[in-house]
Amino acid sequence: MAIHKLIILRHGESEWNHENKFCGWIDIPLSEKGRDEARFAGHLIQKYNLKPTITYTSKLTRSIQTGDIILEELGRLWCDVVKTWRLNERHYGAFQGRDKNEVYCELGAEKYQYIRRDYNGTPPPVETQSKDDCIDERYEVDNVDISDLPRGESLKLVMERVIPYLQKEIVQGSLIGDNKTVLVVTHGSIVRSVIKYFKGVSDADISKINVPTGVPMVFELDDDCNMVGDYYYLDPELAKKGIEKVSNEGTK
Ligand code: DG2
């Protein structure tokens, strides 16, 4: 039976990750450190001799830039790239653009942690879909009705839009159907969704899982989409440091 490799990572540090602001669907580019992280991610993928033949990104610049840098590092800029809003970060509603520590002080530790990490925690929604929130022509594709796009999502809502796409297009379509090595460059909440889905993490336990910027992880799946062994980070030490940083964000 064949083993199919799905490489997935959160983009490198964005300018707003660096400034400690909630980003969500706001289209913020990578910071200089984020570009370095993306280059190092490419180096790790090469070191493990992984050769993606198709790449998926979100519609957000930080994910697209990370994918481009990785493919350049790998000498595989020819690789097909599919960009989809279904891999966009969780919509952070009215928190988008706000300083994390300011929100933390306003809500208190418990509510802050609930909205940030609980499976059902939902930020207050934005009222309108506007260009100020980066809802623009990039979403005028695939019969998407812009007014149906999210205005504030929990992880549960994120999973409802991403997992069917993961199953059908990425796993059944490319990874197993076409026997491709797949690279997915996406966002923290999407990686958490994928971990929850493949590992069957409970609604309660998913709140403890954080994802570092720019460290690739690999899921190995058999022909029936079952995981073979556990997922692994290509640099576990680096991942550990990144996870610690992310879990404390906004609290100090
Ligand atoms: C971060 C996640 O998403 O923030 O939207 O600010 O992966 O696009 O940097 P990403 C954001 P936290 O949920 O970790 O606070």
C-alpha cells in the first residue's frame, strides 16, 4: 500500500504577527523574519527530500508569499499552485486589526482564551463586508456570493468550510487520486482544523493545540486516508519554541 505525504504549515511570521495584532482576513504581508522562516521551511523540506508536485495556499498574501519562497528554495517554482479562500485564516470578526494585549485586558484571561482557542469561541462579527476588511475581487470566483463569506468564525465554523475541501480536493483529488506530494501553506486555525480532523482530537483538547509560524509538518496517509503513525514537525525543537510563543501571545 502506498504512503501519501501531506506537508502542511502555517505561513512565516506576518507584519501583524510581529506587532501582536489580530489579523484574520486582513491581507498583511510577511515580515522580514517571516521571509527567513519561509526560506528555512524550504530548506527543511529539501533536507527531508520531499518534492511537492502541487501546492495549495489561501487567498492571503502571507500564505502566498510563503509558498512562493518555499518553491523557489526548492527550485520548484513550476509547481501548480491552487489558491482558495477555504484555506484562509479564521475570520477574527471585530478583533481584526486590534492589539492582542488590549483585547486580553478588556476581556480578561478566561474569555480571551475562550475566544482565541475554544472550539466554539466566536469573536464578535463585523457588520459589513467591505474593502476595508479586504473583502474584494479576489473572492469573486467559484460562484461565491460575497455576502455569504464569514464575518467572524469559531474553529467549528472554520472546519465546516475547510474539511470538505480538504477531503475532496486535496486528499481524494490530489494526494491519493493523483498520487501527488501535496504542500499546503496556510494559517494557524486551518492547521489546527487539519490536526483535529486527522487525529480525532476532542473539542475540549483542541484548545490546547497551538501552531508555530513557518515550521512544516507531515501527515502520512494510506490509500484509505488513515494516518500512518503520528504527524511530525520537520524541526521539532523549532516547533516547540514557536508553539510556546504563540500560546502566550497577547497575555503580556
Ligand atoms: C493569526 C492567528 O492567524 O492568531 O489571525 O492573527 O495564522 O494568519 O497568523 P495567522 C491571526 P491567534 O489565533 O493565534 O491569536
